[in-house]
Amino acid sequence: MERVLITSAIPYINGIKHLGNLVGSQLPADLFARYNRGRGREVLFLCATDEHGTPAELAAAKAGMDVAEYCAKMHAVQAEIAQGFRLSFDHFGRSSSPQNHRLTQHFAGRLADAGLISEVSERQVYSNADGRFLPDRYIEGTCPNCGYDKARGDQCENCTKQLDPTDLIEPRSAISGSTDLQVRETKHLYLRQSSMRDQLNAWIDSKTDWPILTTSIAKKWLNDGDGLQDRGITRDLDWGIPVKKGTQEWPGMEGKVFYVWFDAPIEYIACAAEWVDAGKGSDWERWWRTDMGAQDVRYVQFMGKDNVPFHTLSFPATILGSGEPWKLVDYIKSFNYLNYDGGQFSTSQGRGVFMDQALSILPSDYWRWWLLSHAPETSDSEFTWENFQAGVNKDLADVLGNFVSRITKFCRSKFGEVIPEAGAYGAQEARVMADLQARLDAIKRIWRR
Ligand SMILES: [Zn+2]
């Protein structure tokens, strides 16, 4: 039987996701999983919450909770909402799982053995007003690449460039807004991904069937002068996966954790181990190790365009660099943004429709249908309430609803609620069947298989 491994970009733990997040990864991944199951294929569909990093720590502090406790609670909330939307994950895991701790430390050890990790003294931003280091997202400033004035320390969400906090122009603390910042020395591990440029280039070149959106973003960061810089994979934080070389201590790295971007994609693999440990399946290596059965698996990832650099460069660098036979992605389906009523959805500003609100307003099928039929594949698309209302009334209620209603009423009045045995088909039935078959064939061509 053909086997398909499907992962959706993993949502961050600090709050409820909006409809733009949903249509950019989880929902189309769910559609693809259902399609493949319908074709009789064996599917493993995985998603998880992304739980490490400063935003989780700060959200927990704000909620007056211990960070582990906060993450457990928010994971349960997100899992329940995913169920409400009938997202058919085989497992919804957690990047803070023991399985991910072990695998992340394992990959770091392999990369170190392969000479792909260097120890460097890093200049990191310290906020005097906040009394702490300000890693990645907790520094804001102007993007040196495009001039966007609300770029975060890890990435500019306007132009998708991956950044380091010290790259920002006119940086300020995102916690307090303070500009009383100072750069202090601290020692960190770097992944030498720039040394893998040729290998990554060749791998991406071999993917001739990828969507243009995916390859164009990957190639831009790969070949742009500084697009594939070596990146820090550790942070001075308490919450996260302790830095170890496999199962060994890592001298000089005591008290540090891996940086969330390094451990989050490894959760795709760890999630399969969680799935087995939860008693839902067996033999996860069969999906992930090409020396243990995964050579026949087709692996498809779904994500918004801002996640493409991590999935086309950083995560493959981790996998290729390990020198072990882990499964690499076969196809990356990326999406543009869904906008909200003339602007962007924004979690921080509470702007848009959030998944829990949506379910409290209407059943999930209304949202699933509208979002999938307006998925931002070739360009950004827009949600407006008027559009949503008109689409639901016209296509769902009038066209599909009336069709189903008439057929069932007709069956009831003519056949007494029993669907009649199929007899010989007439010319009209044959025409309908041929038409349906042609459409099914067209769908198979679009999905390529
Ligand atoms: Zn930018």
C-alpha cells in the first residue's frame, strides 16, 4: 500500500490561532490527509504545539502560571479546538515532549561530530530596564532588509528575512519598549549551515515539481549573499531542551537550552514517536528512517510562506548534516496570507476571527468549506464577513443544500426512503458518470497522483 506522511506547521503555544493560521497549514493538510485516505493510502498525519522560547515564558508569567503548567493547559485548549474543526491528526504532539528532548539532543550530537557546530562568543542584547537578555522575538526594530519598522529579532514578517537581534536598526525591548539596551558577550552554539549551501542548492534543484512560491523563497534566501548565514541554536533561557551532545553533557553549555527554531521541526519526527508511545501506532521509524522502511513514504509538508526558509534550509540542514538516513520532505506546499477585512489578521492585536470564536458562531463545516475554497494559493486572499455570508448562502445553502434536499425528498416520495438497487443505466446516467469520472481524473492530475 502506498504511504503518505503529512505534517502541518506546528502552531505556537501562546494563545488561540486565527483563521489565517488555520487556512495556511492545518486545514489544507487535513484536506490532503482525507483525500489520501479516501484513495486507500496509508496516512500518518502529524501536528503538534510549538512550546519553547521566550513568548511561552512571558505568556505564562502574564497568566501567573508556571511555564510547563501553562503549556500543558494551552496544548489541551488547542487540541480541543482542533477537534472542533475536525482536523484529523493521527497525533497532536508537543515539542516539549521527552521524545523531542532526546531527538533534539541526538541531532545536536551528530551535527557536532560532523563538524557542523561551532562555539562562538555571541553579542546578545541585554535590557537594563527589564533586567534580562532579550532574545529573538522580544526585540523589535527596523528591518535592515526592507525597512519594516516592526521587525522582530528573529525574523521580519514583512519580507520573511531571518534576522539576528543585533541586525535590527533602532532596536527596542518588546516587553517594556525601552531603548536602554546593551550588548553583552555570551557563548553559544552555531549551526554551520552556510557550509551546506551546495548540498541544499542541489537538493532544491532536484525538486522540479514544487510550487513556485516555495522554490522562489528557498532560492532567494539560499543564493542571496547573506541568506544562509550560520545561526545560533542555543539561548540563555530556563524553559527549553537542555543543551547536550546526545546523552553527554556539553562543557560550557550548562544552563543553556536549544533555540526554539532548532528543536521545533525535529518535533515532526518526535511526534511520530509520541504517536507510538501513546499506543496509537507502532514502528515510527518505518515513517522516518529510509533504512527502516521510509524509503517508500511520500512526505508532504504544509505551511505559510513565512515558514518556508526554516523548512527548505534550516531543517534539511539538520537532517542532511546528521549523516543519518532520515526522511527528507518530498513536497512542500506553502501558502500566501489570508487577510482580514482590508488588513492583516493579528494575534497580538486581537484582529480577525479566532478559531474558538469561529466555532462559537457557526459549525466547523461552514468555515472549512469557505476557507478551503478561498485558500491563498497563488496570491493573498481576503476574509470579509460579507463575502463569507454571500458564499455560504449561495454555494453551500442554495447550490449544495438544495441539491441534497431535492434528491432526498425525491427518494423519499418515490422509493419510500430506501435507495433502489442499481439496475441498467440509461444514457443520462452514463453521461453523469462519465462527467464525474472526468472530474475525478482532473483532481488526480492536480494532486499529481
Ligand atoms: Zn524586512
